[in-house]
Amino acid sequence: MADTAHWEHFPHQADVGVRGHGETLEQAFEQAALALTAVITDPETVAPNEVIQLSCMSPDPELLLVDWLNSLIYEMVTRSMLFSKFEVRLENNHLSANAWGEKLEVARHHPAVEIKGATYTSLKVAQLPDGSWLAQCVVDV
Amino acid sequence: MDLALFERKSEYEWHIRPFGKMHVPGVIFASETLLREMDAKVYEQVTNVAMLPGIVGASWAMPDAHWGYGFPIGGVAAFNADAGGVVSAGGVGFDISCGVRTLHTGLHIDDINAVKIRLADALYHTIPAGMGSTGAIRLDAAGMDAMLKGGARWAVEHGYGNAADLERIEEGGCMSGADPAQVSDQAKKRQRDEMGTLGSGNHYLEVQLVTEVYAPEIASAFDVKEGDVVVSIHCGSRGLGHQIGTEFLKRMVLAAPGYGIELPDRELACAPINSPVGNDYLGAMRAAINCALANRQVLTHLTRQVFEKVLPQARLPLLYDVSHNTCKVEEHTVDGKKRKLYVHRKGATRAFGPGHHDLPKALRDFGQPVLIGGSMGTASYILAGTEQGMQLAYGSACHGAGRAMSRHQALRNWSGRKVVDDLEGHGILIRSPSMRGVAEEAPGAYKDVSAVVDAADQAGLARKVARVVPLICIKG
């Protein structure tokens, strides 16, 4: 099995790639969401004070990843919130999740950039030979 | 990029002969150096676009082309609806109608120097910039629909700017065919707090100085001369456009197989122009164009208010407003015949040549102003559309410098504070809520805009008119 779950960014010339690793597909999705927050600010600075529920559905896991990230982008913008803790449940390409976070405070979070959308570029959701999961795509900033 | 992949048609024009499923050639306009440094992904994306149904002419890439989403950024492609042509959400991009407008000020550099800091601070406090910033306008459902139908015209009717502004905007400031009913409630909700905001990333408001004039006759028609101070605003359709892009990308990916469209890459998601999905997208996308035009118009009004307080003698008429992420219906000559085409420009600027009926009378003999943004430490350029450009790539030119490195790499190379201090040493005042954002947008993270503009000029796409450098930059 892989190391504990983690996230990372991967380079894209104009934008940023977000990548989540996990022992399960759910964990990989949760980590990809953390990577998304990290495009904007250090997730450590975001207190998981308030929880919201969201859900989405797509024909395959890759489109579902894009939907999941786009749902979070939508919630961030319309609630003016940032999120730092996630709990994802997956069943037959239906995703339901809890996301914990707090109101965006510009003076404290110093948001580097707002995210326009998650894209299908470098989109990949796959189980690696060691059994762990990877979920990634480029986000447009 | 491997130059052996191309057939060199002229010093600045590189052709890819159609192969496989390509319907038309691929053409990249660039100097040898720019092409060599260009991401190999551009080649792949240019050839992929050439495979889409109903494409006409060629799949073009401008000198600033880089790896985009399906279409290269800096890509131009035209489609014939009657030949099964498609419209593509990826070919327009997420930030629909992102663009640049430049305002005159009537001021000279000497008028600015004494109040530069005050002006920078006043602009920073008045122009909502960066994530989480909100505008002062709240639209109800009817107001939102009226804005989406009316564009800059709506803004002028509501006291933001004046009628003279409208003739200096593509489509007279109002994109026809907009259908607010095709814009989802989510997209409208995302826009709720964002009317009159600048956004972040590469968006900016700059006070600039004209440092050089290359084509005096055109510059004179554009009312631009050395020593003049101008203001440029770069931003787009905000959350509304982003949400429309997101939703239709998915709809088109899911619908494409049903239309018998084989996508070489999911990001090329498209639908026939003559199809329900294509039609819905065009209605929504045009509404987003109007949103962007209205947004830049509101920001113009806010800018004028600031100048009125700090430099009351200034007058800020609009030189021109260009959009660089659009799909527009235009008439172009194909094999000697006039045809109505759906021209996608993704990170490319419309650059109509002299005599075009969409140009305002005062500019018609000289070609459309083409406004090219650079990075915050370098320069921007004003060009003019040419007759040759109408033939080369259906009246299209580059749109900016293009990034030379990822945000990731830029963060490793620079600290935001140091970038701000260094630029201040060069007389450029930066105001931004995010030092990390400034580091990611450091001038060194961008390609040399001068090389891009020179290539566009030499290729004949558009003619170089003037160079401007930043004095003040408000960054989101």
C-alpha cells in the first residue's frame, strides 16, 4: 500500500495541476480538494469551523472528479468560504461529501488567485500498481 | 518544438500539412525562436482542432500560443454551420470575452508624477480586486437578464459611462443573440457579488505611459502620442462566464457521441452549431460576452471617478475595447466567396483591417486597435488590424505575452514583496491584496511580449502602432 494520503501540485504552463493520492478513491478525491484549496492559500490557515454538504453525479470517475472540484469552486465563490477538511463518499459514480471550512478573510488568507474552473486537461483518475489511487486535473486560474 | 514538423511558408508562417483526420492545415505564426521555444503541446492541439467537423481555412495559432484546453491558447478556428461546423466551449475558454480596454486620459507624464502614489492608492481602494472582493452592484433577476442582454449598453443606460464609449467597443458594446434563459441559475448566482470586480490571476488595471510610436499616422488617428498617459483594464466575464464554460464543457462532452463527433481530446468538447446544445451555448456565451463588456464598462466608470478626484483635469474617453475569448459570426472570404463563419478566438484578438464595417468611423480607415497586454513589469502594445491579416487568419492577432513558466516555478523564484520593491525602484507602483499572487505574476514568469508583438507585426497579422509601459498596476 502507498504512504498516507497526500496532495501535490503539478506544473502547467499557464495554470496549475492538482493531484490527490489516497489508499482509497474517496481519499484521493479528498486530497485533490485540499490541493485545490492550496492553489488559493495554505490549507493550514483555514479553520474547519463550518460544515456544508454537497453532492454530484457523472457517468465516469474522471468526469466526477471534475464535477467534485467544480462544485467546491462554486461553493467557495458563492459562500465566500475556503475549505480545509473533506469527507467524500462514493457510490456508483454518485458523490456526496461534507466539506469543513470558514469564511474567506483576505487579510489572513491572502488568497493568491481565484479559480475559474476545473478542466479535463491532464485529467486522470486511476488505481496505481501498488493499489493506491490517484486523482488529478489542471485547474484554470 | 521540432521545426522539422513544419513547412516554412515565409519567415513567420509555419504550416502543418493535413494528415490523418485533419480537414485543413495547421498554421503557426511565429519567429523561428518563438516557435522553437513553443510547447510541443501546441502542435498537438493545433492538429487536433484541424480534425473538428466543418472547420474552414486552417487551424491557426498566434505567436503567443501555448498549451491550452483542447484548443491552444492563442488559437483561431472558423467553422461553417452549413457544413456541419461546430461551436466549442473549450475553443472559447472559461473566461468568456476576457479582454482589454484602453482609455485616454489627456494627461502627460508630468501631470502624473506628483500624485502617483495618491492615484495608485485611490485606484486600489476603489477597484475591487482579488478573490473575495465584491462589487457595489446587486442585480435582481430582471436586472441580471437586462445586463446579459444589453452588455455595455446596459451599463451606459444605468449611468456607467457614456454613449460615446459604445462605438469604441466590439459589436457596439452589445452582443446580439444573447439568451439569458440559457444561463443557469448557478452562473447568475456566481455573478451576484462580482459585477464591477477585476478578478485575479493575470487580470489588472494599469496606468501606462506611451513610450514609443511606430506608425505615426495610425497613432494620430488613435489619438496616441509619446508621453501620453493611458489606462488599460484587463478582465473578463467573472464568475458567470466561468460557470457557463464549466457547465457547457460537460454538456458538450456528454453530447458529442450522440452527434457522431469523435473527440481526439475531451477538452475539444463541441456540438454542431445547428443543434440544441450548440444553440444553447451560443445564447449563453453571448450573454457572457455582454457580462464582460458590462463589467469593463463599470470598472471604467469607477476609474473615471478616481481620476475626477485625484486629477480633475483628466478626461478618459475610450480608445477601444477588445475581447480575446469568443466565438463570433463573421463574414470572411473563402475560396473567393464571402461566407458566414463562426470564428473561435481563444486567447487571440480580433484584428479587423481598414474599411471593416464594425469599426467606428473615426478608425475605419486605419484598422481596428489591437490591445496587447504584457506582464506588470514590462510593456504593452497597441497595434492595428491590417488587410493582410484579414487574409492570413480571418482578422486575428496575438493577445499577450503568454507565460514562460508555471505559477509553481514562479513562486520558487520570486517573493512578492521583492517584486513590488524592485518594480518600485523602476518607477512602477504595484498594489495588490496578495503578495503570493504578485510572485506568481512576476514579470520574469512571462515571455518577452516584444518578441510576440514583433512576430505578429512581421507576419502581417497586425501593425505595431505604439508601446506603453506601466506606471501603476492594480493586481487582483
